[in-house]
Amino acid sequence: MLDSNKDSLKLEAMKRIVAMIARGKNASDLFPAVVKNVACKNIEVKKLVYVYLVRYAEEQQDLALLSISTFQRGLKDPNQLIRASALRVLSSIRVTIIVPIMMLAIKEAASDMSPYVRKTAAHAIPKLYSLDPEQKDQLIEVIEKLLADKTTLVAGSVVMAFEEVCPERIELIHKNYRKLCNLLIDVEEWGQVVIINMLTRYARTQFLNPNMNESLLEEGNDKAFYGSDDDEDEEEDEKDKKAEAPAMAKRKPYVMDPDHRLLLRNTKPLLQSRNAAVVMAVAQLYFHLAPKAEVGVIAKALVRLLRSHSEVQYVVLQNVATMTIKRRGMFEPYLKSFYIRSTDPTQIKVLKLEVLTNLANETNISTILREFQTYIKSMDKDFVAATIQAIGRCATNIGEVRDTCLNGLVQLLSNRDELVVAESVVVIKKLLQMQPEKHSDIIKHMAKLTDNIQVPMARASILWLIGEYCEHVPKIAPDVLRKMAKSFTNEEDIVKLQIINLAAKLYLTNSKQTKLLTQYVLNLAKYDQNYDIRDRARFIRQLIVPTEKSGALSKYAKKLFLALKPAPILESPFKDRDHFQLGSLSHLLNAKAGGYQELPDWPEAAPDPSVRNVEVPEWTKCSSREKRKEKKVEKPFYSDSEGESGPTESADSESDSASGLESGSGIEESGSGSESEESEEGSESEEEEEEEEKDKKKKKKELKKPVQESESEQSSEEEVRKHERKNKQRKSDSESESDEEDDSESESSRSESEDSESETEVKKKKKAAESKPPSKPVKKEKKEMSLLDLDDFEPAPSPQVTPVNTFLSSSLVTDLEGLSLSDTVLSPATTSPCSALKSYELLHRITGEGLCVEYCFSRQPFSPDGNMVAVQMQVTNNSTSDTKNLHMEDVKLQSGMRVKEFPEIELLPAGESATAVMGIDFCDSTQAANFQLCTHTRKFFVSIQPPVGELMRPVFLTENEFKKEQGQLMGMNEITEKLTLDAKCRNEHAIVQSVITAANLSRVPCGSDRECRFAGRTVTSGSLVLATVASKEEGAAQLTVNCEKMVIGTMLVKDILLALTQ
Amino acid sequence: MIHSLFLINASGDIFLEKHWKSVVSRSVCDYFFEAQERATEPENVPPVIPTPHHYLISVLRHRIYFVAVIQSEVPPLFVIEFLHRVVDTFQDYFGVCTEAAIKDNVVVVYELLEEMLDNGFPLATESNILKELIKPPTILRTMVNTITGSTNVGEQLPTGQLSVVPWRRTGVKYTNNEAYFDVVEEIDAIIDKSGSTITAEIQGVIDACVKLTGMPDLTLSFMNPRLLDDVSFHPCVRFKRWEAERILSFIPPDGNFRLLSYHVSSQNLVAIPVYVKHNITFREGSSQGRFDLTLGPKQTMGKSVESVLVSSQLPRGVLNANLNPSQGTYTFDPVTKMLSWEVGKINPQKLPSLKGTMSLQAGASKPDENPTINIQLKIQQMAISGLKVNRLDMYGEKYKPFKGIKYMTKAGKFQVRT
């Protein structure tokens, strides 16, 4: 039929052949006939021929070569599906001769237009590698290239190839690390598993152990927890590392690498995956990488998996058992989820029992034991035996219940089922060994049991017990020996050995009564069939029975036999399993499986994190050439000056901007989406030209495609977003309301109200918020020290932020949104990047009779009330006597203004100085706040008048948002002024610095380096303040300020003009 | 990754094999048979069996063992999850996943397996994509194919593979546009001897059957989303939206799929819909035992409890049971000692009961174990947790879809200890 002209007949024939293959019958003799049809037009016939070829090509290599040309033709087909399947089959044919052809095909496909073909290429890599490992170097090149691919489709497959071919080349991941983290959520689920596992390994080599301090703290007891002095030496690098919250930093010098944090954050949503393998992968990642406090989140997800198929349960429980040993607290709330149902398969029951035992502690032991009691009545005897062992383990671990358990077990000795009794005996033996003195009656009871129990292990255990503690039961022991001697010949081997042991021990302690018996037993043993027993008998006779020949050893016989034996430690079989990566096959089997990659230990010191910085950030493509230049200029900030904090900074700034983004992005992407798309396209092509110089054709192809894709992605995104727009708008409204509060507060309140973050995160934040007020002075001091560094960083946000709205798909946007959640605690440290806080005099030394007060606007958010401007006062006592009870009185304010007084300074010794912080709500006016400063002797009238620049706080906007907002604040609200820049501040950096000194604004990224943009909101009303400085030739410049409040706008223009022209 | 796959039926025959890399001899399954023999129950076969050169990872579904052969380290859950996905796909294609169905469609099965794995790594597992590549067999299609000579195999790359919504086919068209959602909750509970609840929790799923034209974008909101303690989503659900607003927003796959499965926190008190009064005793010395069981409705919120099935594994010593049900029928299997009683609907006025005696093996001592009673039941039109869908909205398409939501409560692993 295969030779027929009709496709339908061919198809029928092929179907039969495939059915034969499926049944495992040999169809290899049909090879020539089948191969002819490889070029068949009918696609189903073709596919079946492929199936056949792949199955038998290895056996008939010569004939298989006939088909190669067809595939080579297929590789050039315009249909991507055919290209891909040709490559698939070609690479699946395991014929060594075609290795070069395969290599060529893979290389070509790796730069194919279609991501599907590229994915197939990634799949082909391990195939070729297994066929010919010598191609490794070339294959690594292809992997390297594919790793840089930006499509989610390829990512999973290429990481798979990486794992199979060159898992040791971890350095290939550096440049792609952040991209992989960000793409992760959009990768198909199987790819996610592979990537997460690989990243776990990667993170173990690149980041520091987040729990290293914990172990320190545990040892160094509670004092270290509060007293920061202890870890002073580690604190020296704290400044540049920038802690999550300043208060926390005091305690814990360890700071998580932002990339480490990125990984944890991006994997967390995957705990909600429907795929158990993904959930497990994330769980093991958290277990191995996350700080102790955060590991808890995985418990819930793992418990959920227990509802799944029994095979899944089996694997999950194995892993949970290992986790419970290390982190018991994590699963304690879910104790009841591990209760056993009579319908569970035995292997699941046993594992659940293991988990329950691991979870047992003083508080829950009573419930667990009650639960165990019901299990003992189960019909499944294997399970009952396991339960008894579990009770034994609980009893050893928890001293208080030892007696209860023992009593319970003794009761079980009267059980009718022999297996149960035997198991109890064994467990009781182990328990008794811990405190034998107290329980001689139990030993007696057990001695009686020897008549009934037949299970050898139990008999042996009883005999051993009696022998060991024969001094507690001096009367019974010889009697037992007598009985045993009688039945010696019929006993099992282990029992025989124990009889000999018992005899020997009794002989040593009570030789009068047992001498003959011992002799008799030893004689019986001498002629036993088992050589072990004969051996033992001979050995013991020499030791204990004194003869003239027996040397020095017999003197020590007593010591040898009656030495105190340490009580056995009953421990979990899962005890040491966690050195295997959880979730792996090796872990499950507790043996190294082939190809298992050891989970490396944490490094002592973190390797250079800058390796992950991407030169031209491919995944966050800058929107214009200028931008990239800017990025390059700023490069040193990242890597050189403060290698550590470079990425931190960028992450921070992203997080800050993200809060802005959150409100804006929805509207923006749908509303002005087309606009941004166009501009982006233009810039892309621009970039292309540039790229061309470097590597011509390939790059071009690659670049073109992402553009198309991003477009399609965006357009679909647009659709999606449209519906969200309304909601978003509403949301943004509410957000702008909350924006009036200060940063940290609005964050925490948002987190509370939305209730969307996990508990831990909320907790963390709360903690940070709580710990803020007391640590304020400390923070400020630190602040001043690091001011210079901070100011260098200020422009950094721009390259990182811009791409977000112009290019990437939702995943990145959402990722950035995610960033804002946990990193916000960092923001206070970076939001106010003023180069030098200008101090104003409040009270002169002379008028104040030695008391000198200076104040400055610290630009910190004033945490008790977000609408107030924080004023930091430095009080110095220059007089010779102490000043007492320094406080505020008689505050005179314009209507609407409010003051939050600083706490009274009770005592200021002579020569000392103190800082105090007060908050003033200026109601967006520059009216002075007048009040009296009182000491215990005098009152001084003072007033604080704010410069207009201090009445605002920075907000981060993206370029597009800025333009949009500016468009809305035209006409009356716009003030433009021409100016000539001062010679000193003609470069961009200087402009930025002077503007930011004059007003508390933040830099907005912008496409041209001739223009600097700044944005902020007034503190009280939250109206937007936008400033633009466009510089022209020879220091000419134009300043534009847009603000709803014209008064503020006018004053701000004046102030900035002054700052720029001076 | 996955090297080969063997399908083994209950009687231990290998009826299908498929290799993705070089051929592994089927003798490797001997290790599996060995383990199978050791296990007393079919479900007690360990899922992972190490052999000298390979590892066997198996799942048991529909009385068929799916045994995957692995050669090197791979997360076992990865394989297990994939095998289950294979079974689900078969079920989706053939309606049932039995040995007969697989044998009848062996070519389709082979084509499917070929598409699902490449070199042992999963390639396409979304049923929507697979259905575009390989069309499911129907009688009509087979007839058309034999006449016209067209094929079951798609010639174009499924658009889903490349799009951002890989789970949805493009160009979907229906004349009746409808979207149905079933909220199904299962109560897992252990009730102790005295009738108090030891543990109880609610596991729920929302299964959807969506037949909508084009690219609809749906949002589903709940009246009380805070009820949901732990959720897992179909990949189509936008996670961020859920995090922020507790609204399910998604572009649905075409056809049947599981949108969401959730867990209702055990902090909330779980309403137990039925109570059981039981008195199962064996007297020492006599070869008789008493069996007395009465069921009654408890917190059911006015809904009737239906399709009640009580089953219990009686102790091994029980020879026979002579019982008298007030309603429904009961069966007792003297070999497996399984007692099952089909009660049907519980009438609150006349409570169903099952009374009578059990005869024990003569001379055998009183069994010291007490049987546990497993209960299955259904309550229509109610989600026991009180979860309510607020509204379902569709965007992106112009037509008006027909929407429907159904609630149901079932007993999951509901056990009463005696």
C-alpha cells in the first residue's frame, strides 16, 4: 500500500505501521518502503513517516541518510511549522554522520525569524549534544545567543538546553539574569520549572545567605538583637549598602542584593500556579534562598497541593517532611491538614505521620497524641506500626509526655495483633534506655511477654533489655535465660545472638546462678548452623570464662559488656535530606541521581553584582539614542563608585516611580498608546542604524522582530487595558488623594486598605513604619554623611524608568508595580536628594543668650502628618549653664496653618547640641509661622518662613506623563522666563543640582540632554509643580514652570532663576 | 527529561510504548511489576522507582499506569504533573481515557504524544493548541476525511503558540455565545466519635465552559472575595488585577477549563451539612455485632441533601451483614468487606437509617478496630462557604453573551470516625 499513488492508502498503511510501533512490535524491515514517502505531500502521512524515521533511523543509518535532503529542503520552507518540524526530525535522527548538517541547521534556526523555530533550535541542542559531546563549544555559542533571546517562548527551552549541555557555565546567565526574572511569569509552565531551578542554583552562587545573621543572632542571644554595637565591624559597609529600613539596618547589617530580591518577588505570584511542579519549584526556591521570615508564604501553597492526585501528594509530603525538620513553625498552622484519612494510600499515611511527628511540640502534642490514638485502631497494620514508631519519636523529643507515651505503649502490649505488640516492644526498649531506673516494673512486664511474643525483633529487644538492666530485675533475669536456653535451637538468629548476650551479661553479674546455664547456651551456640552465632559464642567464651590462656582481655570483660550505652536518638529519616535541592529526584530518593547538580553553598562574600548589569539593556530598551548616551555617562555610578548600591539605586528609583506609574500607566497606555508606539518605532529604527555598524544582518533581523512583537503585544495589551481604564482612573483618583499623605504612610495605608499583599509584607512594612519615628535622629545623621553620594545618584532613575511606558509588555509594567510594594521602605532615604541642606537661623547666639537655634528643611516626609513640612532644628547650648525644658509656646499662625510641636527637650547641658523635628503645615503659602521658644528661664519670639521650594515634595513621573500633565497646565498656569545661565552651571549636572537645591523636586527622565525636567507636588494640596529648564547656546536658557497655583509658580520661577544665575 | 512512556493496564500488559530518545527496552518495566506485586493495593505502588540505569515515575489514572522512564535528574513533580496532563488531554480528546479508547485511537495518541514532548521536554500541552494541530476524532470527521482525503493534522502553526494568549485559539465562532460557570465546593472533614469536628475545610473550584466568539475579555467579581484564602489560577487570569482588586480578569480559553481553584480558610467555621448517629458494636464472645446508623441534615440552609452515599470498610472479621435500610439500598461485599448504602435524598421528616446485625467469624475474637464511615453527598444551588459571584462582564466583543452560574456543594473527603 505504501507504493500506491493514493494518499489515503498510504495513510492507512502508515497508520497500521505506527500502531505496530506503539505496541512495541518490530517494523524495521519496512524501512525502505517508508522512507520513500518522506517527501509525501500529505501532511499527515509525512508526520507518521517522521514518527517512523525517528524510531528506526538509528538502526538503519544508511537508509536514513536518504531522507536528509528532504529535511534540508524543509528547513527553507516559508511555513514556520514545516521549518520547525524539519529541524525537529533532523535533530532527532540519531545518526552520527549528519552531525555537521545538524550543527549548521541549528545555527541557522537559532537566528530564524520565527520564535517557534528558535524554540525548536533550543530543543535540538541537547539532542545534538547527546549524539556528539564534542560539539559542546559550538553549542554553547548557540546557547549563549539564544539566552539573549527576548521571547518567552524560547526562554524555557534554552535554559533547558543550558542545563543539559553546560550547567557549569554559570557566567552565561549573568547578563540574562534580570531578563529571565522579569519574563518568568509569562514563560510557559514547564519552562518556568526549569528556569526556577536553574535560578536557584545561580542565586546560591551569586548572593549572600540572607539568614547568615540569624544564625549569628541566635548564638549571640537577645542582646545582639538590640545592641547594635556588637556588629559594629560589619556596619562599616552599611552606608553604601542601604538598608531596607534604617532601623532594620541598625540591627542587621546584611542587605539583600536587589537582584536577589527581584528573583524572590517575581517568583512569588507563581505560587498560585495550577501546575504543581511550578509551585514546588517556587517553594524550593524560597526554602533555599529566602530570608527566614519570608519562607512562610510557601506553606499555604504546598498544603493546597495536598488536595491533588496521590502521586503529587507523595512528592509534596516528602518535601514538606524535610522542610518541617528545619522550619517547623512554618507548617504548624496547617497541622490539621496533615491529619490522616482512612482512605489515604499507606505510603501517604506514613508520610503524613512523619510530618505530624516533626511538627509535634509541647503545645500541640496532646492533640497529636489523641490523633495518634485513633490511628492505632486503624485496620492498616503497617500504618499502625508506623504510628507506634511516631509515638516513640514524640516521646523522645518531648520530655513531658514521655511517661504518658510509655504508659500508652505498655497498654498496647496487650493488643491482640502481634505486629502491634512487637513494634511497641521495640519502641519501648528505645524509650526505656533513656531512664531505665524508673521503669523496672515495665521491664518485668515485658519479661513476661517472652512467652507470647513470636516476632523475632521484639523477642530480641526484650532479651537485650533484660540483659542490659539485669541488676534492676535480679530475680527474673536468670529465669528468662533458663526459658530461653530451652528454646534456643528454635529461635531466629537475632534472638539467638541476644540470648548469648544475655547469658554473657548474667554470667558477669550473677555467675553463681547462671554459670551452668551460660555454659549450656554457649555449647548450643557452638554447634549452631549460622557461623555468626558460632563466632560470637567462641568469642564470648574466651572473654568471660577465665582460663589460663585467656589474656588481659577477660579482665575487662565486665567493662566491655556492661558499659553504659548511650540512648538511641530517634530521628527522622528526613533529617539530612536537605542537602539535596528540594523537589529534585535526588532528594526524593535520598541518593544522587545522574545529572544532579549540587546546590552550592552560599559564598562567603558576594561576587561582583555588576556583572548582571546589562551594557545596552536589551530588555529595557532605551527610547532614544541620547538616553543611551546618558546611561553610558552614568555608568560609573553603577559600577565604580559604589558597586553594591548601583542596582539598589535603580531598583529604588523604579519603585518610587512605580507608584506614579501605577496611577498613570493605565490611562497612558491606552490613551496615548499609539503615540508612544510611533515614537518608539522611530527610535527603534534609529537604534537599528547604530547597531548596523556593529553586527550587520543578524542583529537587524533580531531587532526587527521584537518590534513587531512588541507592537502586537501592545495592541492586544491596549485592548485589555481599555477596559481597565475606567477602573484605573478611579484608582488613580484615590491614589492622588492618598498622595497627600506622606510617602511611607500612604504606602502602609494602601497596603492595609488593599489587603492585597501577603501578610509578611504588610507586617514588614508596618514594622518599618513603626520603627521609623524613634530612629529618626539616627537616620538623619546618617543622611548627612551620605549626602554627597546621594546627589550623585540622583539622575540615575531616568534610563531605568523611561523604557517602561514606551516599550515593554505588561509583564514588565506589572513587575515594576510589584517593585513598589516591598521596596518603598527604602524610598525615604533616596527621595530627597538635596546636595546640601540650607540652614536658616532661628535664634542667634547673642539674642538667645547663648542658646543658638538653626533650622533647615530636611525634606524628609513628616511621618505624623503627611501634609506638614518637616523642619529640623539644631539647638546648641553655647552658654555656661544647662538649659532645661526647651519647648514651644504661643504659636501664632495664619488661618489654616497647623504646627506639630517638637517634643520638649528636657535638658540640654552646656556646650551640647540637640536636634528636634517639628512639622508645619504651611497651607502652600510662604507665610511665616511665629511662635515662642521657651526655656525654663526665658522666652524668645521666633518665626519660620519657608522658601517656596520647600513647600513641595518630589514625585516621579515618566516623560510621557510629564508631557501629558504639562499639556493640562498651559496658559495661565504656565510661566516662562528667559535667563542666562551662570558660567558654573552650564552643564546638565550643575543645572540639576541647583534646581534641586532650590526646590524639593525630582528629576524627570527626558529624551534630550538639552532639557532638564523636574516634577513635584505641593505638600498640602498636592497640586502638581512641573519645571523645565531648556538650555540653548552660550548659556542662554529658558525656564518654564507649570503649576496650578500661580503664586507658587511665580515664586518658584524667581527662586530657580536666582539659583541658576548666581 | 522524559525518555520513554509505557502504558500498562490493570492486568500488567504493556499496551503502548513511546520513545522520545533512543529506545529503552520494555524489560525496564519489570522493576515496576516487582514493585506492583509488593504493594497490596494498586495505589500503593510508589510513584518513583529507582532502577540501576533508569528511574520510573508512574501515575495511576483510570486503572491505567502511565510509566515514564527517566534517565537523569528531573523534578519528579514535573514528570508527574506532565503525565496527568497527558491523561487529561486523552480524556479531552476521546471522552474517556480507557485502554480501549487508547487502542482505538492509537495513531492520534501517537501524534499527540509526539507534539506534547520534544526530546522529552514538554512542547505543547495546552489543549487549545493541540486541537488546532491535531483535530479530535469524531465520527463525522472520519467520514469526511475518508471521502475527501483531507487530514486530521493542521498545516499551519497554531496561532496560539506565538501569541500572548497561547491558551486561546483565534477565529473562534459560535452562533450561540454562552459562558457557564460552575462553582463547586467540596467539604473535607473528619468528624470524631462524639460528633465534633476535628478538621473541616472547604476546597472549591470554578469550572467554566466558555463558548464565545472572537477574543472576549471577561471579568468576574465576587460579592465576598475575602472568603478565598488560597487560590490557584488558570494561566489566563491576570494575577495583578486579582492582587489589587480581587477581580478575576481573563481572556478565556475556548471550551471547558478550570478557571480557579480555591481554599476557604479553616478559620471560618465550616458548616457541616449532615450529622451521623452511629452505634457499631461487637460483643466479646458472641459472633454477632450490632450496626445502627442514622443520618440527618444539619446546617443545610434550607436546601435538600441529595445523592447521599454512605460507605464503610468493615473489619476483616465480619462475615456478613444483615441490615435493614429505611430507604435506599445497601450492598455488602464479603470479599473486600466494603459496605455501601445508597441513601438518595435525605427527608428531614423521616430520617434515613440502616439497622441490623453483622455476623462475625465463629470463634474469632472481637475486632478491636472501628470502621470509619465515608459520606458522599450533593447539595444543589448552594456554595457552602457562602461564596457568591457578583457579576460577569464581557469586554472586547459586541454581542451579548448568555451567562449562567451554577453552585453546588459536595462532600469531598468526608469521614466520620466511630
